[in-house]
Amino acid sequence: MEQAWPSARLVDVATITDTNVGLATAVYSHTVPADPVYDKCTTTTYAAPNTAKNLVGLIARVETDSVACNHFTEGSPPSVPAAVNTLTAPASVTRPAQVISDTLTFFDDQTNFATTFPQATTPSKGDVTMVRQAVDATTYQTKNRAAFDSYGRPVTVWDANDHTTTTAYTMAAGLTVGTTVTNALRPRLIWVAGRVRCSVDGCDRCR
């Protein structure tokens, strides 16, 4: 028995304007005519803007669900929505069954790594200090954390298992001329002028 495939797949986007910047908040991927089997809605939440430092549009959360975005109506012809810029998050989502992915991003909190979302403080630099992903209906797992220096360079990075990678920078005349990367799972690498100069083993020997 042959399967009847939808005639087309479209993507509708809703945007909201904040401080004269158009930011996409909902994206609805669907077939024509719309078939719930193929529905996918991606909603994006942004960190509070810091207009004094021109920090606007930092993505704080992206969630994709296998349901339709809310406030969508097919127009005539059905390939054209009845209205534009009306999409919002799905009216209802069964968690975790209908959640394809849900990722939280935290900024400029390399001291406390607070997991409360949304963040209580406004970003000051835009450094991504922590990323968390949903693992079930109510639980999020930290995928990575990072600490940065005053130049915005990562100096310490923790993975999901809390393994640490540290990076030390060698400066000359105000320029970065070398880095030393240390990871407990791999040899320490010393980079000079964009090349690996040597690999330092567990006995502190440069090879």
C-alpha cells in the first residue's frame, strides 16, 4: 500500500522587535496541508538586553517540540499563513515525550554557576559560562561550564563529567604568541605561533 506524502513542507517564522532589533521567537516547520505527524515548533528565549553595552539578542533558551506552534492558521491557499508574525510557543507540550531538545545557556556567571533560569542578572560581557540540556520532564544536565579572563578568552573549561581543561596564554607586546593547554585526560600541549611546539607527558617531558 502506497503512503500518501504531504505535498510540501514549509517553515513559518514569528519575530518580535525589541529595541529596534527583530528577533525570531518561534519557528514552525509543517507540511501543506498541515499534518500533526510532521509538526515541529522551535521557540527561542533571549537573555535580558544590556543596551548600555550593546548586548542584545543573546540566546538563553532554545526548545524544539514535535507539536505545532500556537496561533497558526492556514490561509488560502494553505501554503500561505492566514496571518504573519503571530506564532507563539505551543499551547501544550507533553514532557518529555514531545520534547526533541531543550537547551539553556547562561552568561557571565563564572563564580557561582547558578542554575536558576531565567538568570537573575543581565549579561555584562556575553561570555557563555554554562550550557544545560533537558534530560527528562523536569531535570537539566550541565553539559559544560567555562571561566574566562579579562580578554574574554577561556581559561578553564569543565565538561559534563566535570573534567577540566585549562589554557594559559603567553603574551608579548600585547599579543597572544602562545598557549599551553592542559587536560587530565590527554598530554599537555604547548602552542607557539599557531603550531603545537611539543606535547608534555606525565613526567613533564616535552616530546
